[in-house]
Amino acid sequence: MLRIPAEMKRKKYWKETLEAYLYLLPAFVILGMFSFYPVVKSVIISFYDWHLLRKEQYFVGLENYQKLLSDKTFLMAISNTFRYVVGFVPISICLSLIIAVLLNNKIKGRGLLRLAYFLPWVTSSVAISMVWRWIYNQHYGLLNMALAELAQFVNKLVELATLGNVAQIWEFTNINWLMEPRWTIINVVIISVWKSIGYYVVIFLAGLQNVPTELYEAAEVDGATAWQSFWRITLPLISPTTFFISIIAIIGAFKLFTEIYVLYTGNPGPLSSGLTIVYYVYRNAFQRYRMGYASAAAYILFAIIFVFTLIQMYASRRRVHYEG
């Protein structure tokens, strides 16, 4: 048997390695120019008093970070963002799981229903936000019209049930959804859940279809109810899917911007009730040209997301069960 000398093997290895890196070079160049370099540059800028309309930039160290942590507007942006995350993430995950379980059954028109739920995800966020601006309109919006009709229907039922002896129990007045600060986060949560739920449903369906049917059959033989099968079999086996969805849902929620910007026509809602961290970064970077300050805010957002991801990964050690 002919043996190849070790020196020839090394030459062949280095030749093949060099060829591989040459093929990857264009991708490395593009990633370096548009991903790695901006990240490194923004880190450096965050330590400067960097203004786009000024030639000279001044190194200030951690001063930008210190100012941010004492800036009431930035703290309000953090508070609004957390309120949105707390509202959006649990609702979207629970609703998408329920819908996925229902669509996983053999029902008529299942494929059409899956398509209907997924369509909002592939629709532009700008288009969706503009449609919801019309829905939320106080005078001719679909939401107020639907609530008014519902109020009339409820009052009619009460009148029939009591033979007209009871006054109306629901007197509907037009709600100004887009001008009252208390509704801002709720408005955006509704839009985001409606848009994102289809994507999460598809991922949950993939996880549900990987659960062995033999386990359900064995549970049915043992007399387990549908709820017990769901709680003891389905949830543990799709825990990796749930963990993945929770990660991407939280990261996506912290990056909220487009819906707020379009829904309130370039403003962060009434009395800045919709001011989020990303909106705060946008305002300082592209409206006030304070690039150093905006970069520091962006890296505080990165730190928050990173901490939440670490917490989720730590919690997943006991809650997430992988096969094998």
C-alpha cells in the first residue's frame, strides 16, 4: 500500500485551507465592512462627545453612560420598553401555542388557516401600522365602530331579558385610542401580537409534529385526559421550541421602533408614552446628531438583552428537555 509522505499531506492541507479562505474572502470583506467595523466603531464612538455637525470630537470616557443612567427621559424609555416586553411576550407565546395546538389537529381548511395566520408576518410593518392607524381612529375607525355595535347588542339583550325594566348597562363613548397615553403600549402590543403570532405558530407546529404519537396513544390507554397529555407530554417535549421562541420574542420586543414611529406619525406617542430605547437612540442619533450619546444608549440596550438572554439560558437548564 502506497503511503503519502507527511510533508505532502501538510502541503495539501494548507493548499486546501488557503483555497477555502479565498472562496470565503468576499463574504468576510462584506461582513467586515457592514457588520464588524460598524460595531467596533460604534463602541469607540460611545466614549466620545461625538456630534455629526462638528469637526472635532472629544473623548469623554464613561460620561455618556453616566448621563444616560441619570437621564429621566432615557429611564422612561426603559420603563416603556419593559412594559411592552411584559405585555407582548407572554401573550404572543401563549396565543401562538394555543393556535398551533388547534391547527395541529386534522380539521378542514387547515392549510388555509395556517396561511392566514402567517400572512401578517410577511407583510411590511409600515403597511400594518398604517392599517391599524385607521382601525384606531376615533371617528371612523373600525375598532370604535365594532365596540359601538357590540354595546348596542349587549344592551338589546339586557332589554329583552328584563322586558325593558333595566336601563342600558353599557353606554359607549368614542375612545381616542391614539391620543390617550394610557392606551399607547396596549395599542402597540395588539399590533405586534397580530403581526408576530403567525411566525411563532409555524415554529410551534414544527415542534408539535416532532412529538411521537405513540406517547399520546399510551397516555390515552392509561386513561389520561387531553389536558394531562398536553401538560405531561406536549409541553415538556416542545420546551426547546418554547425556549427558542421566548429568546427571539424578547430580543425582537426590545427592538420596538417601526410600529411606534408609523402609528404616531414620527412621534413617540402622546406625552412620549411610546418612547422606547430604540426610539431614544434614533432621536439622539438622527434628529439631534449626538452619535456618541446614541451609541452609549444602544450598548446599554445590548447589555439589557444580553442579561435577559443569560437569565433565560440559566433557567432553561431545568425547564428545557432535549431528547437523547
